[in-house]
Amino acid sequence: MNLFDRFFNTDSDDDVRPGGRDDRRGLLVSLAAHGLLILLMVAGFSTAPDNPGPVQVELWAQGTVADAAAPQEQPEEPQAEPQPESEPAKPEPEPEPTPVPDDSARQAAEQAEAARQAQLAEAQARAAEAAQAQAEAEIALAKERKAREETERRLAEQAAREKAEKEAAEQAAREKARQEQAEKEKAAQERAEKAAAEKAAAKKAAAEKAAAEKAAAEKAAAEKAAAEKAAREKAEKEKAEKAAAEKAAAEKAAREKAAKEAEAKRQALRAAMRGDALEAAGIASGNADRNQRGGGGNDGYAAKVRACVQPGVVYNVPPRSGSNNPTASFRTRLGSNGQVQGVDLTRSSGNPRFDDAVQKGILACSPFPKPPGGKYPSYIDVDYRMYD
């Protein structure tokens, strides 16, 4: 890009950089000033009066023609002067001294020409100096602008690097802080979970210890009560046995007396009572046989079901006190392959924990033991007693 393209091109980057427009304006002012100076110098030279050419002086002598020497430097070639016609030869007079030509006009002309040439050379020298100064100014401006641009470029690159490094450092700091915060939160959560687990374990251990102590106390109290009751029952039994022995002795004496009195009467009624006794014995035998058949068919399968369910019932059974035996009743729906399809509580034992334990045990018993008939029913009612 030449000088004028760099300073007159509106698309140049100098318009974007700070100070570019001021540099161009200063250069334009400098160029205008030098141009005006050159125009004034040219106008001064053109309006100056033209120096007259060398003056030719001819001196005529009698019978001779003296040709004056033409000046060496003439702007125009002088025209040939017409020669006068020759006169008839005359007797030569005595020669007179040759007059000295008058060189003042020629010297004035030469001096004027020399002055003009000196002025022209001086003007050319000033113009050359001005052009040299202008070129040097342009070179200095270009160097200064290039140095400034290079400085600005380095500063911009340095600023960009510093900005990138700062942003990277800030990003790294934020990431580090986020990781540290996440680690802190994770550690706090782990500590909280550990503390909760320890608290739950301690609570469970305390509850189990309290339950064990309570069970031991209840067992000791039950054993003590049982011992006291056994002692009371033994004393009452001994007392009752003594009273019964005395009563039995009295009754025996009375029976013996009454037996003697009724011997005859019994002998008379023996035949009549024989038939009634046989009939009564026959009825008792039938009922006993019938009751035996009704109570024996399902006892074996019930034992199998209980043996299947019991391992899955996880419950600390407390010592039994009294005759109370809590019972949980469930209706268990079965598939054709004996798999448990559902368990419904039909009657609670009054202890929800025991009910849940029995329900889990029934669900764990899948499939159910196969019935004696070989076919599973659609449901089975299961009664599970705590102390069986």
C-alpha cells in the first residue's frame, strides 16, 4: 500500500485504532503546507521579468567591419545581420586604435542569468529538501505508527492473555470451591448417616436390653408366683386330702350301712337295669367313634403348614402368663401350584408386631405343602397361636 492509499483509504485500520485519524489529519496539513510553498515558489519564478538576451554591439570602422563576438550563452540563436555592400577601395588611412568593446551589458545579462539560475537552483534545492523532509516525516510517521501499532498489539495480546489466565484461574477456583463444598456436604451427610445408624443401633440395643430385662423380670416373677402357687396348692391339696380322707371314711361307713340295707333291693332290680346299661354303653361308644373320626383327618396337614410357616415368623415370644394364647387368623389365597397369591388378616391377635411376623412367615412359605388330596384349594384359613 503506497502513501496515499494508506492515508486516504477510508477502509484502513487506522480509523479503528485510537489516534489513527489524528495522524492522517496532521499528514494532510503538512502536505498542504508544502504544496502551497511550492506553488508560491513556482508563481514567483513565473511572474519574474524575463532577462534580456545578450546585447550585441557592432562598431564600424572605415573600410572594415568588426564582428563582435557573440555571447556564449544565448537563449535564442541570433539571426544573421545583413552585410552592407562593399564600398570601393579607398586608400587606407592610418590605422586607428581598435576601440574596446563595451561588455557592461553582456556582463549584466550574464549576471542576471546567473542570478536566475542560482534562484532556480536554490528553489530546486529547497524543493528537494522539502521533499526529503516530507519523505523523512512520512517515514518517521510510518515508523511511529508501526511502533504504536506493535505496542498496541503486544498490549492487546498481553491483556488477552492476562484476561484468559484470570478467567481460567477464576474458573479453577470456582471448580475447586465447588468440589470442596461437595466433599464437605458428602462428609457431613456421611457423618449424619453414621450418627443416625449409631443412634438407631444404640436405641435398638437399649430396647432389646430392656425387653430382655423385662422378660427376665417377668420370668422371675412368674417362677416366683408359680412357686408360691405350687406351695399354696400343695398345702391346700394336703388339707383337701385330709378332709377327703375323713369324708371318705365317713361316707364308706355310710355306704356300707346303706349297702347292706339295699342289697336285697339291688338284687331285685338287677335284671331290669342290665338292658338300659348296655344301651347306654352302645351310645357312648358310637359318639366316641364318631368324634374320633372327625378330629383326626386334618391334624397332620395342619402340622405341615405350621412347620412351613414357623421358620419365617421372626418374633421374640415373651414368657407365657396365664392361659391366654394370642391367635392371628389369616386367609391365604393360593394358586394352582401352591404359590401364595395373597394374605388377608381375618382376625388380629391384638399384637400388631406378632400379626406382621406371622404374615411374613406365611408369605415365606411359598409354595404351601401339598394337601393329602393332591389338589390345592383356592384359599386356606391359617390360625397361628403364639404358644403352640
